Amino acid sequence: PVQDIGGGGPRGGDSEYTYSLKGSNYGDLVVWGPRLAAELRKLPQFTNVGTELDDGGVEQNLVIDRDTAARLGVSIGAIDSTLYNAFGERQISTIYSDLNQYKVVLNAVTGVTPGLDTLNALHVRANNGAMVPLSAVTRVEPGTASLAIQHDFQFPVFDISFNLAPDISMGEVKPLIDQVVRNMRMPGDIKAEGSGNFRRFQQQQSGQGLLILFAILAVYLVLGILYESLIHPVTILSTLPAAGVGALLAMLVTNTELSVVSIIAIVLLIGIVKKNAIMMIDFALNAERDGGKSPIEAIREACLVRFRPIMMTSMVAILGAFPLAIGFGVGSEMRQPLGIAMIGGLLVSQSLTLFSTPALYLVFARMAQRRRERRSARRAPGSLVAPTAAV
């Protein structure tokens, strides 16, 4: 066949996203690939759906006439062996010299120019020893073939390219494609998966949760070392859920896609939002330690004294992110999710943490006080028994 065998490079046409079918039989991919593309065209979430199918190549298929071959006593194995001896470069011996060795390869000498006429010059040995012309038991049928076959790890791949409709995110269409593939009931050896930008999106989605988790863990460890406590870092990190909810709500209201830039904004919020709690908790701890105040007095004074710095720093951060959220200049669509997520997270966390942080501080302070009282009771059990005996 006249075709190019490709192993890499861009695939799937000019669209932004690519979905691939991979299997051991390229013929099955050619059958199921266009069917999947037709199903995707029916969905309004997809636009510019196309395939890489280009069957402009020409191939010649050698078809065995099994009835004639059986009548003449020619086996299928004999035909296969004849073709392999003529064109398969079968090694029949090795010549050794003092410095090298050479393979002896069997080849057919037909006396004609290589091509279809070569097949007519071949003969096959029948079961009775007679030589039967290959053309007597086979025929050549023309067909079409793909000009290029993409491969992924030595397996043929059929690519389907598409774009997304306006206001549709990649996270919305991924379940739709999976549902369409399940409903089609493809053969078991066909694997359907995203490629290109589609695959990168899936990889980013799978790693985003771990990224945020490791960032929170790193902050907790640093705060735990600085405060020499396991409780106070939890009080400070309690501001993060409000920031995350605020960022997601802002993106939902503005119909902004959850992208890598949005995740970067959420990671930045982890460092910015906990600043409010740190300013209050640090002041309250110093007031308890140096001023001898109770937890409720210390946190109340911290809220009064630190309210203005908290508001000033938060407003500066919000106003700094405002130009990003509006979007000016070239490439503003990439920076816009960063500003939207930061503004939403800061507004919600600013509104909630001024009330939740003091409450959690008091809750944890009371828990710590009860734990200290229980420890004291276990260390001096006699002090509890003597008053009871006196009564």
C-alpha cells in the first residue's frame, strides 16, 4: 500500500482538543472512529468536530480462492511460505569470515520488474509436488488505505479533534464523552482516551488536589514550629475553607473555567488569607503570656487592635487584583481567572474570618484548659480524695 507510517507530531486537525481511539487493529479504529465523531457532532457542547481519516491511498489485496486451492491441493501454509520466501527476506544461512559475518537472505528472481507482475511469476508447490501458478489460486483486488497512520507506543491511533462551544468548560464535556463511549459498546481491545490538550487537562486536574494539600501541610508544619503548638495552626488554617468557597463562587458567578491559573490563585490565597488569623492569634497569645489576660480578653483586644491593619492589607490585596479581574491588554483572558479567584476568596474570607477566628480560638483555648485540668487531676489524685473524706 501507498502510505506513510507516522509515529509522532501534532495530530487531530486544527481544533484545540483531541480524543483518541487506540487498539491493535487499525481497521476497527477506522470503523468506530467516525461513529464516535458523528455522535459528538450531535451534542451542542462540541463544535468543529473532525477526524484524521484520509483514505486517499491505494492498496492491493491478495485474496485466496480457497475452493480452487483445495481442488488443486494447495494449502494456505504453502501460499504463505511462498510469499515469505519471495518477499520476506528469509535468512537461510550465515557466512562467517575472519572479521565479520554475513546473513544469507532468500529472495525471488522472477526476471520481471517488482510489482504486481511479480506475483504472476511465482509458483506454489501443491501437496502432490506439482508447481501451481500463484495466479491460479489467488486474485488481486484494489482497495483504499490511509495515507498516514499515527502510532502511540507501537499501537495505531485514530484521532478525533473538536472545539468547545462558548461558555462550556472542559470539565463539563469530559463526562459527556465518557458516557457516549460507554453507550457505543466498542470492542474490548479499543482504548478511548484524551490526548494533547485534553490529556494535559486531565493530568492537571488529577494533580491539583495534591498541590493544594501539600501547600496546606507545609503551612501547618511551619506554623506548628513557630508557635510550638498543634492547635493554633488549626485555628489559623480554619480561614482557608472560606477563601476556597469564595474563589469558587466568584468563578461560578462570572462563568470562569477552573484552570491552572485559577488553582494558582487558590494557592496564593492560602498565603494571603491566613495573614488575618495570624495577626489576631499572635496578638492574643502575646496578651495572654505577657499581660496575664484570659483567652476571651486577649482575643477581644486582638480584634480591636488588629481590625484596622487587617482591613487595610485585605483592601490593598483586593484592589491590586481588581485590574487582573477586569482584564486589560493582550493575554488578559489568561490573567483574568487569577484576579477573579483572588477577589472572591478575599471578600468571603474577610467577611467570615473576623467572626470565626475568635470563636475557634476560644473553643480551642477551653479544650486546652480542660486537658490541663485533667492532667493535673491524674497527677495528684490524693488531693481529690482528702476533701471528700473531710465532708
